[in-house]
Amino acid sequence: METLDRIKSLMKENNNMSRAKLAEASGVSLSTLNSMFSRNSRPTDSTLTAICKAFGISVTQFYLEMHIPVELPEEDVKLLDASRRFTRKQRDKLISFLDSLSE
């Protein structure tokens, strides 16, 4: 699965999210998204990070679900598996908590 196909799949999984809604949720301009899809071009790292954040997943999760091999320690895999069961709100709270631990 290619990057844009994965983004389209996530949009579909999220109530057939429109590009306009994705732009609003991610902070990426609609013109950037339209250009990216019409040119079939891979998003920049910062754009992909913003898109992933809008879906409540990390870039690592994005690629893991594309079945691109990523070496992760067992503890990280457990955390990712657990976080998949959370709602977006729960993930946001968990991320805030984890951020507070590193301050």
C-alpha cells in the first residue's frame, strides 16, 4: 500500500472524511492536500506528521499498518497495540500524560 492510499483508507475509516475536514483537523491547507492527491505525490514529513496527528496515530503506526518493516522493541509494540483500542480522546490524554513525564 502506498502512502496516499493509506491516507485515503484512513479518511474512509473516519466516516469518509473529506479533504476539507482533513485539512481542518490537521492544519494542512486544502490546496496542499488537493495538490498532493492530484499529483499523486508523497507528503512531506511535516505534512504526514500533521495528517497522522489528525487521525490520532503516530507516523510509526502509519507505516506499521502499511506493513513496512519497522524494528521496535517489544515494549513499544505493546504500547502501540494498547493505544489502538483507545478512543482519540483517550490517546490524546495518554500522550499528554507521557509528555508530562518527560518534562
